[in-house]
Amino acid sequence: MRVIDRGGSMAITVIMPQMGYDMHEGRLVKWLKQEGDNIARGEDIAEIETDKAVIPVPATEGGVLRQVRVEEGTTVPVGHIIAIIAGAEEEIPADLAAQPQQAPTTDKEATAEKPDIPSPSPTQKSGANTVRSSPLARRLAQERGIDLSTVTGTGPRGRITEKDVLALSDVTTSPDTPSVQEATATGTNVIHLSRMRQAIARLTTRSKQEIPHFYVTAEIDMSAAMTLRSQINSSLQSQDIRVSVNDIIVKACALTLSQPRFSAFNASFGGDKLEVHSQINIGIAIDLEDRGLIIPAVLGCENLSLVDLSRNSKALMERAKSDDLQAEEYSATTFTVSNLGMFDVHSFVAIIYPPNSAVLALGQVKERPAVKNGQVVVSQTMFATLSTDHRVADGAAAARFLAEIKRLLEAPANLLIQQ
């Protein structure tokens, strides 16, 4: 939102936000408020759809929704004014009529340009009586000929999820799974990519083309950390929370990033400058199975205890899987952790998530032989690989950063102390 001050008269323009580095436009799915409604600060006023999710748009200031500039179902570029909030009796400045040069497109026009993306069926069009549902649920319902108004939603606030639609269908495959057409005469199959997979392709290509990656790897003894985790979880038996290995690693990253000497790893490259972020928002790579990968952030990690971080991380994953992420969670990641340990992966390297400057890739915590005091013993170790933007930091700095994470994990009592 932008605040426009005109000699004591103040109007707030609501614009199509940029929910991710690669987002250039968004579709206005539904207005949650109507013209003339009073708006409280922080209250959701609309829902927009990106390539990966439907996200609510909150008001950054209170007032009255004076003008709705974009109809439901319309796709507009990032930065385009979609509404104006002002005082009930204020005159709206005439110059606010100016809009970006790129014109919005309707669902019909967008479909004509992209025939492989189905347009909403009459039972799924946006409107006053729109059924609250995830993009994947709508797509699946359309393919199966299911009227969403007949489906009971089990997601947050009654949102209909993929599982709700699948419960009414004998088909168990997801519509976001690439569909294979009949083989051609040459035996080649044609696979149509989902919108999410196309977005991932664009983002990863830009990342590797624009960002000079380099990698450093360390083997970390997780024995003490695993013991601490077991002790913490034993003390939490009466609560509905369990600290995971990933929570412990995210906490170690947060403590490391909070140290001024490592501020470059919580920054973005800005040409001739570094933009150091004041908050530490650690993105967690979440696999949505056949739907693709998203990286929402646990916000304000520098202020969270290990248990609070674990609680927030669990809630984040649940919201991600039910398409109920908040806008900032989706777009404010400053550092990323990607963990494939649950798949019995030894180690791997990850692609940096723009505009971040680094990502930490984690393998499985596994019993391995180790030499301690001249003796071969069995330890629980993990390989961690840090991918770094060479425009932001050099090899020695990355090595020191990873060494500090290793130090904290191998002496995990430090994770319980807010430094």
C-alpha cells in the first residue's frame, strides 16, 4: 500500500503486491470487503492468486474502502492499484486515476493466451458467493466435474482442500501432476507442466543464470543435539509440540545470522550495495508432493525460543499445505534451509532462493564412524552444504559462517540461550 498525502487529506492506495522474486502479475480472486466497508489495520480485504497459492491481502492502515479498482477474476501486473482506502468524507485526489501502462486482463483473456490452463467453470467463478477453496482443489474439481458448493471443506476457515475433492472422486492422482498425452508416432510423450512447476522453472533458471554460486560443506556431529532434542521432547509430553531436527538447525542458523559479522548472509545483493535485512526470516523448503516446492518463512526467528520456533514452524507447514499462508510469510524470506534428510539423502547442494544470498542444504543425521581421541567411535553426524552468492561473500566468510553453525549444533546448550 502507498499513502498519498494531499494537504491534510490522506488516501491509501492498495496495489497488487509482489509475492516472490519471480512474480510479475497476480489474479484478484475475491474481495473480502465491499465499497463503503470500514477497514481495520491488519484486516484482510482481498485474496490474490499467484502461481503457487491464494494469499490474503491485509490493510496496512485503517479507513473506509472507498474504491474497488479491479474486478474479481482480473489479472493485473504487480504495482497496479486495485483499491483506495480513505476517510469516509475525504475527496479522492484526481491524480490517483493514473495506472501502470500495462492493462489488466480478465480470466477469459488470460485463458486465451494460455490455453493449457483451464478457465474456471460456472460453478467456480469468483463472486459474492464464491466457495473458499485452494487453487489445486478448484483445478481438480473442474477436471472431475465436481461442484465445489457440494463439498465440505476441512481446511482453515472451511477452505476446501485437494483431499476434500479427492474424497468425492475415485481418481487419486493430482491434477497438478504433469499429464501425459498419447505417445506420438516417434514414441515421445508430451508433458504439460503445472503453473507451479513453470514458476519453479523460471525462478531456478534466473537464480543460476544471475547468481554466481559457490559451495562449502561440513560434517557436523549431531550426537549432543539429538540427545538434547530427546530431553526437550520428553519434557513437552503434555503439550502438542515436538522439536524436530530441522527446528534445532533453524535455531542454530538464526543465532548465527544474528551476529553482526555474518550480516551478509541475511542480506540481498543490490548492485553496488548490500541490503541487510533487520529481521531474520528463515524460509523452510516445503515439498507439496506432486504440486511442487514452496519456501515460506518463519518470521522474526531472532526473537523466538527453540520451542516457539518449533511451534511456529509446524503451524507454517500446516498453513502452506492448506493454501492459507499470509502474504509476508510467502514473500519475506531472508535465508533458506532445505532438508532432505527424511529421504535418506547423504548430502546435496541447493539453488539460492532469490533475492536471498545463501541457502543451507542438509542431509540425513546418521550413525557413522568417527575418530575421537585416537579411537574410532560411532557418532550421529550430518553433512551440511552452504550455497552462497559470491557477489555477497567469499569462501572464507562462508566457511566461518558454516563453522559457527557447526559449533552451535555440537554444543547445543547454546541454542537454549537467547544471545
